[in-house]
Amino acid sequence: MPLYMDIHEQVEGLTAGAVVGAHARDLETHEKYGVRLVQENRHTC
């Protein structure tokens, strides 16, 4: 299965509430499409 990265940085006007809501909707579709969440800690310099 392909591996996709979903990264968003510095989105103007983005709120914490919008992030939480979008993530919740993403999780709702995982089972339907056989998606699993793989988290990676990112460190920037």
C-alpha cells in the first residue's frame, strides 16, 4: 500500500479548533478505506 504524508505548515488563519475538527473527520474515513495513521516526530532546525 502506498504511504502518503499529510503535512501542513504555517496555514494563515488556521485555528486549533479547525485542526482538531479536520483530524477527527480524517479519522472517521480511515476504516472505510483501510488507512492507518503512522505518526513521526519531526524536528526542525
